[in-house]
Amino acid sequence: MILLEPHNYIIQTTLAEKFTKPSSLDVQFVDFDGVRFHLSTPERKSALLLSMHIRCWDELVRYGAQEVLQREYGPLVQAQPEPEYNVSLVIDLDTAPPEGEERDNFVKSIALLKRNALAAPFELAFTKQKELESAGDGQGELTAIHYRDEEAIYIRAAHDRVTVIFSTVFREETDRIFGKVFLQEFVDARRLPTIQNAPQVLYTNRDPPLEIRHVPGLRDSEDIGYVTFVLFPRHFNNPTVAAGTISHIELFRDYLHYHIKCSKAYMQSRMRHRVAEFQKVLNRAKTEAATSTERKTVTGRTLHTR
Amino acid sequence: MSLLSPIICDNGTGYSKVGFAGNSDPSFVFPTAIATRGPASQPSRSGPAVPSKPGHLASKRGVEDLDFFIGDEALANAKTPGYGVSYPIRHGQIDNWDYMERYWEQTIFKYLRAEPEDHYFLLVRDQHCSTGLPDNLSVQTEPPLNPPENREQTAEIFFESFNIQGLYIAVQAVLALAASWSSNRVVDRTLTGTVIDSGDGVTHVIPCAEGYVIGSSIKHIPIAGRDLSQFVLNLMRERGEMVNVPPEDQLKIAGKVKENYTYVCQDIVKEFRKYDAEPYKYFERYDGEHSVTGRKYSVDVGYERFLAPEIFFNPEIYSSDFLTPLPEIVDGVIQGSPIDVRRGLYKNIVLSGGSTMFQHFGQRLKRDLKQIVDRRLEASAVSSGSVQKSSGVDVDVISHKRQRYAVWFGGSLLASLPEFYSSCHTKAQYDEVGPSIVRRYQIFGTAT
């Protein structure tokens, strides 16, 4: 596996299992960015209740998350979510599609719950861009999604592009350095001929990019960085491409962190290998123990070294 | 932000159990296997791949650090050219740290989909080497199993690579004891007891006093799940049931029979008589299908239904090397422990692992053990000339619903207690003290 997938594995495997064999269930689990899930069967074995808590829900609702979820899941969405959670779906195993590809797709779409909720502001920005494009000029409103405690995504539509800005905070010194190298590399990588069509990426450390400089409450410290993606209409004109773009962009932060951790592990394995090699050299360099010849005094007694 | 639930990771030799605290079952159980690029046979002959020329161009970078699979996917990719499968844990000890680190990476990010920086972790470690004494003084019956350096390395990986918030390394046997608190027969939450842990490869009998393992009296029994399957296979072959079954499926079917039809009887002779009198009532039929040709076959399941688990109690019917029955071993283990904890050990015998799940297993063990104990008490009463008489010793074996993943469940239970967070080693403490912090071990959660 090289890329992280947008859907949640636990939802996928649990649902697939419950379809074949319904049984009562009560599990809680998480997803990236502090999302909490609760999957349970409160009434009967064949009706699963899946609830999600996401910390930026209020912002998402403002940007149309309800509509997106309604579109994706229709009647499954509950009007009154479970207490402590933001959104609840009821999946009735009896009325679900028959076994086969259709069911797999259904399960997969449920596993994408978090992705779909977060997709709302992006979709909004894409439609806004269309409007502005026909108008010929102008800029959309700056949407901010505070999806983590210290980090946020800013999205702004313009007449010819959609700009997505991530603020990233690294709690750890080493991670920060890795992150910096990575993100700079990211900017460089675009020069490769094979990925010329990729969105343009800009990276700034400490200073926020001009687009969001006026936003109040931005932190000014060494450990903060800003990654800017510039999406052109070709990245979201076609609906499938747009969906792919959204999935990838949403996972950007998690993927970055995953990759940093992977490369740390990779470096450590190189270091372990090197240490083992050096140890071999050192072991070879050991002087052979001097073979002790028995020494005797004149009278014939042996000498013992203590 | 409210705290996200801690992650419980039990990496065993064969299977890893991972999930979130507060749940009753692990979210994932998959083989501890990893498929990486390059042959598995000689993992580090030339070390990990090195980019040919160091440069600053992104074009020179590969994706070696991301290119691997774990768990079921690893086994599925075993045949893919270019990949080799390896098992990073051997005999309960981490053998290859490079692979293990990568294995954890994908467990956390791909399967659990958690950001490790937001979570506390509870890891499970083998029971050996966990006496309350400092580790270098602990008495061990086993050769060097799981030295503290391994724990330190684990802590290094978790704190430095993953930047986790806090870590608690728990002992298998203690978690199995904690899991038994879910049984309604347990009244006080104690961490004193004897754990019988039987998985696929080996069965351990571990005495535990107030959360500390009495390392000097641990015993291992070379009879476990794999032997049971083999024994069922032998019996069925002898009876000629297996002639219709394709050879490659035979062991699998023996395993299925073992899981679905077997139980522990109270008296073999009676049981044989019962079966002979009314074979149609007791014999079961197992239907299978050849995986390639699709040909149907069926086998009769007979005496092996009660004979298979019997090898714990009468090992001579299976092997000629190992002849001590399980109740005797348990009694020996408890007698080998300090005298002041023996009562507690007899009173709280806890089962854990898949091979202890047979029906009536607990009752039979309890009965046999009680007999041994009573006989000894009688003998000592006689030898004292009937002057002193013991008030009797309570023997109790506790079976519960969560036996199969008892260790994981115990972890889930402990990690959802509020004391868990204060018993964890936090990142700040780690930064202050260094890896040696995990040599300290704190018990929590008991009622006392």
C-alpha cells in the first residue's frame, strides 16, 4: 500500500461481516483528525446505528454538509443524531442491497462517511468557482475549517482557481525538520515532466500566505507552516476527478504525517544496518587473547596471575 | 478536546490483536506478517535499499519506505513477484525491529486510522521477566526471554517515531486476570490468581500475586491447539474417515471439527458407553466441499468429540514424551509459589486463549484439581495422627465469555479505567528520563 485510502476500514469490515451474520454490537472507534465513531445495534440486531462526532461540524454545516450527506445517504440520515454525536445513520440490514457488487459499493459508501462530511466546503468552493468564472471576475468568501485543535484548512474560490491552504503544526522538533524537507521537496517534485498536471504547491514557513494574512488569530511561531494548493478547473471539472481531488486533499495532512513516520522508520532501519556493520568491523578488530603459556619458577611451582 | 480512546496492541507470534479501549472485541485480528520488497530469506544482507546517488532532485527518490503490506494483505501478496513475507515476531519476541516498526506504522495509520500523536497506547508484553524485582535480579526458569532492552526499544519507537502521548506496557497474565473481572462469578477485583493461557503453540501456567508474575514457578506445557488438531486428524485417519477428504484439506477439517464439535467429558468410560449405545444420537456429520473440484464429501465425527480435549487431562493418549496432566501441573505451579499466596492462587484460576474454550473445560479442571488438593490434605491429616485438620482449600476455575481474546479484552478493560492515564508513562516523562523509564512498572485497577 502506498497511498492511504479515504474510507474507514473498521466500518467496511464490520458492516461486511454483519451483512453475512447479523448480531448485536457496540463498538467505538476513531478516524483521523479526532473523529469519533460509534457503531451499535440499539433496537434490533439487523438495524445498525452509526454515529460520527467531528469537531468542526458547525462549520461544515454552514458550508452545506447536511445537504451533501443527504445526497449521499438519503433516508439513512437520522433527523435527530445520537447524543454526543453530530450525525447518525441507520443501516437496515434487511432492506440493504443484495449480495455482490452493489452491496460492496453500499458498504464502501458508508465507510466514506467522514470523507463525505468533509467534502462539503470543497464542493461549495468548486461550484462557486463556476459561478465566478461565468461572471468573469471576483473572489469567493474565505472558508475556514478548524478540523484540528491547532490546524485549519482555508479554502477560497476565485474566477480561475480554487486555493486550498493548510496550516500545519509539528509538535516535535524532528518532525518539523522532516516536514520542512518534505514540503519543499513537494514544491520541487512538480518540475518533473510526468506530474506537470498536478496542482501547484507552495510552501511557506512561519509567514502566512497573502490570501489568509488578514485572518485574525493566526499563530506566529517557528513550528507553523503553510501549504498552499492551487486547484485549476481541470482538477474538478469532471465529477470523478473532482471526487478524487477532494479525497486526496482531505487526507493530505494525515498522509504527510504517515509519510514522515515511514521515512523515520526507513532511516532508522538504515542506521540499524550501519551499526550492525560497524559492530562486525569492531569484532574483527579484537586482538586475539594471548595464549597463556604456563610459567614456572625455578623450584617448579606455577605462577598464577590474579 | 476530549481524550480519544487508548489503543490496545497485542502483537503475538502468530496473530496481532489491535483495537480501541472500551470495546469488547479487538477491531482487527490479523497475522503478524509483513510483505516487503526483496526476498525475505536474506533480509539484511546488503541492508535496506539505498538511492543510487544522493542528490537534491525529487526524481531520485523512490517509495521504498512506503512499499509494503501487512496482515492478511501480506499473505495475499506473498506470491506477487518482488515481495517476500516475513514474520517479525518469533517465540513471543520481536526479532526484526525494522519490520516491526513498519508493521506498527500500517496498523496505526491504515487499519486503525488514528493519529498516534492524539492517543495513549497499551502494549502487551510476554509474561517472562516481570517479577517485582529489578529485571536483572529476577529469577527465570526460561532462557533469556524478553529482556528489558526490548521494552526500551519498543518505547523508543513509540515515543520517538510515533510521538505518542503515553505508553503503558502491560503483562499478558495480568491482563488475562483483569479480563476475568467481567465474569459475574468474580466478586472482588483481584490481580492474584493462576492464569492458564493456551493458544496455538504452547500452554503456559502462570501464577500471579497482586499483579506481579511469580517468574520462578511458571510452567509450560507443549500441548496446545495445534496438537489437538493433529490428534483429531490421527483419530479420524485411523477410523478411515479421511479417505474421501483431499489430503491438503485434512488438517483444516480436523481444526474445524475441533472448534465446532468437541467438549470435555467428566468420565471417559461412561462417555464411550453412551456413544456405543446410541451412536446416532451422539455422532455428528461434517459436510465439506473440495476447494478446487467442488466435489462434496462428508465425514463422521465420533469419539474425537470428547477425546480431543482429553489430552490435557490424559496426555499419554497423544504423546509419549509429555505425560503430566494439566491439573497436576497447575497444582505443582501453585505449590512452587510462596506459601502465603497459595490460597489466592487456588481460589482464582483463570482461563485464557482459544484452546481453553471447550465446554466444561473449567469444571473438569476444577474437579481434578480439587481431588489432588483434598487428597494431599487428607494425607497430611493422617500423618499428623489426626490431630490437626485443615479447614479446606477453595479451588475455583473461572471461565468467562471473552476467553478467546482474554488478554486483549483485559487491556481494553484496564485502559478504560480513569487510573490508566496516571499510570502511563507520558511523552514528557520519557523526554525527561529516557527509554529506561519503561523498566518501571505500575499496577493499577485492583479493588484494594
